[in-house]
Amino acid sequence: MQKSEVRTHSQKSVPRKTAEFVATKNYSYILEDSDENEILGHDSEDSHESNEIINIFDNLFFVNNKTSRRFQIKDRPLKDHKKRVPRTFASRRILGGKQTSIRMHPYNVAISRQGMHWCGGSVIDEQWVLTAGHCMEVSHNSGVEKLSPFVVRAGSSFHNRGGYQARINKAFFPPSYIPGNADYDFSLLRLDRPLPIGRNIAVIDLPFRKYRMVPGDMVVVTGWGSMQKSGRGEMSSRLRFVLVPVVESHRCQRAYRFYISPRMMCAGYPSGGRDACNHDSGGPAVHDGVLVGLVSFGGRVCGDPKSPGVYSRVSEISDWVNYTVHHNEASAVPQLRERIRKARIKDNEITRTNKQMRNKNDAIKNWLRNIIRSPVFLSKVKKRLQAGHL
């Protein structure tokens, strides 16, 4: 679905198919674990305010334990409600879409359709992905043949190469979902094989039903979609992220001609310019390591200050997700059992190979360390230094 196609529920809303972000500058920065200061624009002039931002920033991103195979439903401590990024500072220094690595967002997956990037999604179980309902509405009340064009790619910073691929065995929709309608915009995908949970693929937790998001809270949105405000520009091949603040429901309601339901959450800046865009649909919006929203729709122009981005509020369907997953286990499907068994064997082989490689690397490092520390080596280095050969 292209940006110019308007959903039937409004003349102003546009579904955000697939992934990427509008940015005021063309960033080519790759996020690494130790680069917080560069992302934050940290300098001595703003040291006090920057320290406050860093403390908050630490809580925004996902921590991968590399072992969890199924989501947990988490509540939010009340003491965290007061932690908000000052909007003026965030708009000036932190935000603006930047390239990142899947290691920072290992729950994010790319969903392609007929070989072309289509939507984003989130790993909530080793064999389940949560995405937007309109991404998969072609398969609503349809057979498995409608799912054959779709492929899920996990564990790669790129939507078109690397990582691990799986097909969709079945798509589930909330009972109240209606194709073409923005409400209950969720789809739960059961994959045909388990994903190898580890460094680049991880399960993200879901929010408790009463999980509170208040105006000013920051969410991390990731995806591969269009970088142009028109939504028609070239998509990013590499994963990008942007931080946006949650906005008041009444402000969001004024921007759209239809009802912003309790299943919707809005986020964006008064000045615009930072937003999800076309082909970001279904992508994750994360707060404190919890999946709080999915990219759903927005205005005709991405980053429009008059039209905040609208996200499907995950806390409203956590119970449905929990029930659906537990009552439709992949291991209970006869045609999937052999694929699951083979995937387990392959996963164990990869784990064993990686462990052997790590042991070899550690042995080489220890050998080099011992050589460098040996009296004979140090004596030879000292003589060459004195002779002027080094």
C-alpha cells in the first residue's frame, strides 16, 4: 500500500507500510554500545543537562539477555513516571533518525512481500512475531496461500540480506479487527520454524494492561522505511531509529477527523521532522525495554507537525496475545514439528560452533598475552629499542 492510498476511515490518515524515518539531516552514523555521547550530542556546555539525559537514555534501550524464548508481561514502576526527556533539549540534540545496528534492537524483524520490504515487526517468542494488522490484512479470514509471499527476516541490520529467514505459518487478528479500519490494528504471526535466540535475535516483553504511558515519555521507534517526507523516497537498506515523545490524546484527536481510540497512542514533536514513515508499519515503539506500541498510521506527510504519528497501543491486547500464543502452540501443529526439530538441531550446531570459536580465540589471546609478558620477549624488545630498531 502506498502513501497516496488513503484508508477508508479518514481523509487524513495514511498507513505506515514498512520501515524508516524522516530526518532533518542525512545521518550515516552506526550506533555502537559505547557511543551514547555522540548520539546525545554531549559536550561540556550542556554537561549538567546531558548527564540527566544520559541517565534517562540508559533506560530507553533494550537489554538482551540472549536466553529468553517467550515474552513476559510487565508493569511499569510508578517511580518511573517522572522520568521524561526535556522536550526542547531532545528536539535540539538527541532526535533525528540515525542508522543503528540490530544488536541494539534485536527484537526488530523485517517483513517482505514478494521480495520487497513491506513492514516491520517484533519478536515476542522464538516462533511468534507481532506486527500491525493492516500489514497482513490480505490474509484476514483467508487460507495459508495468502501468506506465501511473506518472509520474515530476523537478526540482520539490513532488510534484504543476512540474518535468519522464516515463513509465516498463520496470521491471527484480534476479534474486533476490521480490515481497512485503524482500530485494533494488530496481527500476530506464527512462524514455520523457531528463530535462533541469541546476540542478534531476542524476545521483547509486552506491557501489562494498565501499563501507563504519559505525555512526554520517550519511545524508541525503529525501521527501514522511507526517509522522505512524501513517503515516496528510497527506503533505507540499514535499520534506523528515532526517539519521539508521547503526546496528549486531545492534541492528537484534533489532528485527525476520526476517533482516536484507547487502542491508539500518539507520539511526535510540535516542530515535526521526526517520525515513522511509509513501510514502517508494524515496527516497534519501545519504552524501558518494553514493546508499548506498533507503527500504525499518520498524516499525508511524514513528520507533519500538525499530525503526530499514531501507534497501536500494545497494552490493550497483551491478554489477547498471551491467550492466542498459549492456545496455538507451534509444537502442536503436525506439519511444523519436523521443521522445529531440524531448526533445533541446527541451532545447537551453531551454538556449539560459536563456543568452539570463542574458545580458540580465547586460547590465542592468552598465548599472545603470555608471550608479551615473558621476560625473554621483554628483553628482546628492550634491546631493539636501545639499538634504535623499533
